[in-house]
Amino acid sequence: MAKKKLRIETENFIIEDRPPIKQDEKFKLYVRSGGRCAMCNRYLIDLQTGINLGEMAHIVGWTNKKGSPRGLSSMPQEERNFETNLILLCPEHHKKIDDAKMINDYTVERLIATKKEHESRIHHLTNLPKDSDTVVLRMLGNIRGTAVELSQRHALDVVFKEENRAAVFIDSFDKQSIEIDLTKLPEPEEDWDGYWSLGQKTIDRELSKFEEGIRSGSIRHLSVFAIARIPLLVYLGYKLGDKIPMSLYQKHRGEEETWGWIDQDENIDFEISKIQEVDSDDVILILSISGSVDNARLPQTLVDKSNIYVIKPSSVIPNRNIFNSKKTYQNFVRRYHEFLSQLEVDHKGCDSIHVFPAIPILAAVACGRGIMRNVHPSLLIYDFTGKDYLPTLTVNIHETN
């Protein structure tokens, strides 16, 4: 007696007996996909149980009968189980692309492009030298009450595009892959001193994971994505220092928000000027980079007794989109280091610099990184409350005082 043909009709499609996918086609698909979902990059082998979570989805449906997702095609039946017509997905995305309500969104053309892009990236990453990997560090905090998102996938894509490196993520304490999470902190206006103190302690605690990796040699390069209140970014930069090479990324606003450089040819320089000189070693540094600091808002008693330096763009008005290129960022870092070097000549007795910043997030991290322990003065960072500038936190105080 002939075996009865299995036929199951579901809400979205029809399942019938079909020729199995050959082992060599399965093998090619998994290798070319790197064992990861082509849509969300999820690793498809459960690390605890070893269970294979991957599903081989057909781009052109395996049958041209009505109800088979994307099945109406001139593609010969015998070619539909070839690796070229299969895309490796996690269960969630397999279900999504075959849902009848989503068929018009997940077309054959779109899935082919997704497969090609994913497999090309996997091929490139697996060809990179061993030392081309980088560990991603993300620090996210609220800005004036608003949280900022940065997915692992976006960070991975930016690092790959900008640095030609493979991104690695360490386990995170919050299980949401945010390495330093400042979003749970209360607003500084609720407890001014407590906010900055708690922020520093949070950074110290979470950076210990990275410091252990740096000491052991397992972390050889860092890619840093950070957005938070400026004083905490300065503190992060100070704690990171220059122990190992690292790449810093600036968040850009616009129609399509990104952390990658958006204008490779832009080359804005900066200038240092001394706008007030007095007979003392008290120093104020005004950083008018992404905006202009209103000198009239500075504490008058401090202004009266201090030498005042200003760093600002030399050819454009300070604006929030000033760091569109890596060249411009590097120009700022160079001028900032020049200021610190000149200070050692002009004011050897200076033990603390009062910093009033209107700067991009990347400049804040760079300011902290530029401070050498036991060499440079401490930085007392001020933050604007909307009315006045108030002191927040001090970096490098223990080493120099």
C-alpha cells in the first residue's frame, strides 16, 4: 500500500511532503551565515544546551501552489532547496517573514538582499586577522530626562564600517547589553551632589569588568559609544585613559541618526585664546565647541581671580553638529593637549582647572582621557542648570592633591 501523502493546512500556508534539503546545502548555508540569523544576527546554537535554534527558510516558497509564501515563481522545483534559495533565520524571524500579513513586506528581492548583505559581512569578518577584533563599551544615560537607545546591531555595523573590525560584547549586568547603564539614576536636579557621586560609582563598578580584561590581555582594543551628562563623560574618559588603543564614536542627529562619521572631508580647526590674565595660578577653561558659553553666567568671584582660556572653532560658529568628521575631532584633541602643555609653562602652580563646557559628547570623553595622572592639574567640571553653572565632580584630584 502506498504511503498516504501528508497535507496540513495552516492559517498562512500549506505543508506537504517535500524532498529534504540535502546535507551539503545545509552545511553551506550554516557556514556562509556564520551560524547566525541573517536578520537579527542572533547566534543560533544555544551555548548551554547545544541545541540548534536555526531554521532554514525558503526565499522562494518550496512549492508554487497557492498559500506557499512567495511560492508563485518560475524557479524550477528542484532548485528551491538549493542553498542559494535558503536564508538562515531564528524562529521568530522565520515566522515573521512567512506570516500572511507580512508577505508584501518580505518580498523575494528583499530577502535576497538581506541574505547577500549578511553573508558578505560574515565572509569579511571571518577573513579579518586575529587582532582585528574590538570590545564594545556602551555607556547610556538620560539627557534632560530622555533615554537614548543604541542597539548591539547598530554598534556592530558602525564598528565594521568605520574601523573594519569585528565587534565583541561582554556580558552586561542589566541583561540588556548596556555595559554601563546610567538611565536608572535620578535626575541631577533632584539631588545634585548625589547624582554625580552615584554616577561615578556606577562607572567605577562596571569598568572593573573591562579593566580585568585589559590586564589579562583578552581586551586589546575598545570601541566606545557613550552618551550621558557631560561631566560623567569626562569622568569616563579619565578612567579609560590611554591604557590600550580605542576608537570613540560621536552620535549624530539628523534624518538618519547614526554614530558613524558622516563627512570624511570636513576639516575644522580650533584656536586657543587667553581672554583674561591675572597674577595668580587659578585657571578657567571655557570650551565653546557645540555651543557658546555665556561668560556672564560664570561665578563672578571665580572669574575675578582667574586666568581665563577659551578653546573654540577658528572658522565656524560653535554648533552641535561640529564633529561630523574624524579630522575635526582630532584637531580638537590636538588643541586641547596644546592647552595642557602650555599650562605647565604659564601656570606651574595650577592644581585645578575650572572647566565650563559646551562640547560634543566625544570631546567630553577626550578631555578626560587627556589628563595624565600625577602630571596635570585636576579638572573641576561645571554643568549648566538652565540658569547658572554649578560644580559637579572633579577628576584627577587624588593623584595631584
